Amino acid sequence: MKKYIFILISIILTGCYSETIDSFSTFTFQFPVNFEATYILRAVPRTSKDFANLYKYKEYNDNKDKISKAKVFQLNFWVDSLVMPDGTPYNPQIHNVVFDYVRYVLKFAKPKFGNPFSTDSADFMIDPDVEEFVLGTYDSVNVADFYRNPNHIIQIPDDVATTISEFLKNKPYFYIETQYSKVRGQSQDEIFFPYLKARFDVDIRFEVNL
């Protein structure tokens, strides 16, 4: 009987030891990729692209050779400044500006000249061999709610995040395309905001093998 008890305890302890070793064999870290998008004479509807290369970040470079997983897991967006089409500064107490939607799409890039470490977007192009990924869509965007309020987090769907992860480990450079719709009540094909400054963050979580 004592023999069986000893075996059972040994199995339990071995299992606990294995789990402890596994927990110390990896660690995770994350950081936001921040975009500050400033537009002069911003037409709507319109799309625009912003570029990011993770080689720009020390956290990524320090761990890049040991990364086993890379997951884009959330998106945040807000408006810092806006000038109305008539030239007056936006006032949330007075002006009513509602976009039907603002959408963010991730498009992987590839180097034009074989240098993946450049942070100049002119050295890259959209990779036509990789599908694009909709990170999130903000519907009925009332600028008053988003004005200087960085509290509009969208969780990236797991299936999208998982697929992006497979590419991101080997292609740490990408564009984020921002798609602004018409504003509510807009009858013209385009209207122009003399100045629009928006910010958005893409948070990325990495798992690293020790």
C-alpha cells in the first residue's frame, strides 16, 4: 500500500514540477503601436494609410529571435482636434458630426529594396500575396463621444488575431488603412475638414521562449 502511495505522490510532484518548468520556459510582453494621424484638408469619404515597422521598437528587437507567438489583440481610437468645413474649431457642445463608420484594416507590407529594417514607408509596399484583415469598425461615430476620449477599445476577434499572428512573426511591418465614411446628412460626394488629428493604438502581445 505504501508503495502505491509513494508512486502516486511521485506522479503528482512530477506533474507539478513539469508545470512549473513550463511556466518558466516562456514569458509574455506587450506594447501599443501608436499612430498619430494628422490631416490637412481631410476629405470624407476617404481612406489613408499609416505604416509601422516593429524593428523600430527596442522591446521587439531585444526578443525577436525568441518570439513564438505574436498577437494583435486590441484597437483604440479617438479624435484630438477637428476644424469644421466652415473653418471654425470643433466644439462638442455646438457641432454635430457623426461618421457612419470609421474602419481600420491591417495590410502587411514587404520591402521594395530588400531592407526589412527601414522605418521609412517609402521603402515598402503592400504585399499583394497576403490577405488584408479588418481589425475593427466603429459604427455611428459621434465625434463628441470620441473627442479627446481614448476609451474606445475594440477586441480583435480571435480568428482574425490568430491568422495575423502567423504572418506577424515573420513580417513585422504593416500598414493600417483608415477608412472614413461620409458624415451623417452629407449630400455632396466629398466634404473637406481643413484639419483633423486622430490617434489610434494597436496593441500587440508577444510570447517569448526562454
